[in-house]
Amino acid sequence: MKNLISFSNDLLLSETQQAALNEKAATLVLLEHLAEIDRRRLYAVRGYSSLWEYVHKALQYSESQAYDRVSAMRLMVRVPEVKEELQSGKLTLTTTAKLGAHVRRENLRPEAAIALLREVSGKPSREVERVLVAQSTAPRKIEQVKAITPERTRITIEVDREFLELVQKVKDLKGNPALAHQDVFKAAMQEFVKRRERTCAPEVKTTPSKPLVVAEQSQQTTMGSRYIPAGLRSFVRMRSNDRCEYVDPATRRRCESKSGLQFEHCKPFAKGGGHSPENLRHYCKAHNTLAAIEQYGRAKMQPYLRL
Ligand SMILES: [Zn+2]
């Protein structure tokens, strides 16, 4: 550590300038590393269910700092011109993250994203925000999540009329017009999770399960149903304690994800793997994807992976 007290004013100012440049360069290096980790899905290998979780927990950034870094990195991958803007200081990490979120939300094509990048380059954060809000076609969303106590969190959201009508419907169906909002949401979400987990169907078209399902369905006539018996599902669910069962072979870290869990065969059903506790695992989406890549190869899985 340098003894700054002995520095002249000129030296202190020039050293500070250099430190700021170093910090910008270091941010860029970090984003490049994150991009490669994301491409290799190394966060999943290390037992994290998302890149954001890896940045937050393994690299120990706060939740919002992790969000900014992941958002900025994704924009940098999509629009490589972001690199020089970051390097020159015309874009900060925060404004890049905001721009990245806007580009994703609006689903802008690369050329539109580059035009927007040029427009906000060099502008202060508040000005960038004004430009993005003015160009936003999506309805304004204000959401706040604030921890009140270790056990309680306050969530503030804006809702539309349809949402309120659904709330009322849940209250009617539960037969309790005075039901608290927390209980309404909890009941609706529990119902959703129960249904999803019962079906074990892929969530969206782009989930990596699709080729597994497609491949496995073609085997149904010769190898029996791919439907996993309810008792076996319950057994695996109890074994996993409704938590992703992936364990990083290097660090022994077990994934902490409890959402979007799916049953998967260690040896694919399509390749003769049967329904047995030993051949079934309960994985989150990230680890289901990782397993599919290991089984079928990156090239075959690429069309199903999120860009
Ligand atoms: Zn997982």
C-alpha cells in the first residue's frame, strides 16, 4: 500500500486518474471472464443454478451488483461495440446494465441496440434512464423487494385490472373474501408449482428437455411409457428434499435451487435407462441443461439453449 500522505497534489491526481483507468479495465476483464464462464456453463458445473447466483455467492457481489454485471456482460456479448464504450468510460457498468435490460426487454435487434448505444454514449446515468424510458414500449413496471426482518420481506408491485380480478377470483374459490393478499398469492403459486411438478413437462419450447422428450417418445412403443410412476416421484422428491440434487464433483457443492425442478434419467430413457431411484435425479433447469449437453453434446443442444 502506497503512503499517499507523502504524495504531491499533482502525483496524487495523476495516480488517481490511473487507478480509475485500471478499475475500468478490470471491470471489462471481469465481464469477459463472465462471458466465457457463461458460454461454458461453468457456473452450473460448480453447483450454481444461474450465472447471477454464481456472481452473487461465489464472487460475493451484492444482489444488485451481480445483476448489473450479468446484464452488462450479456449486452457486451450481443453488441461487442459495448467494449470500447466501457473502456473509454463513455458507458459505466450501471448504464450498460440498464441498457442491457432495455435491449432484452424490448428484444432489440443488434443494429437497433448499436444505434441506441451511440445515442446514450457519454450521457450521465439519469439522462440514459430518461432516453430508455422514452423509448420503452413495454408497460412501466415498478417492483421493489425489501427485506424487513430475517423472516419477512416486503414486495411492492404495480398490477393491472386483470390481476385484481384474478385475486378476487382466488378469494371466491377459497370461499374467503377477506383472505390476505399473501395467502392469495401463496395459494395460487402452490397450485401452479404442484401442477408443473406433476406433469414433469418441459416448461417452454427452448428448454433442453425437448430433445430428450422427443428422443424418448420415439422409444415409447418398444420400451414402455416414459411416465415415471407417482410413488417413485414421491420417493425421489423425498430423497432430494425438493432441492436440486446436482453436486459439483470438484468442490462437492450442492446446488441450492428449489424452483423448476424436473425428474431426469441419469442414463437417458432413449438409451435404455429405466425408471429406478438410482437412475432418476431431481435437477433444476440449469443442471438439467448441463446434463443434456453432457449426454447429447453442445452442437446438438445449441438450438435449445438461450442465446
Ligand atoms: Zn441445480
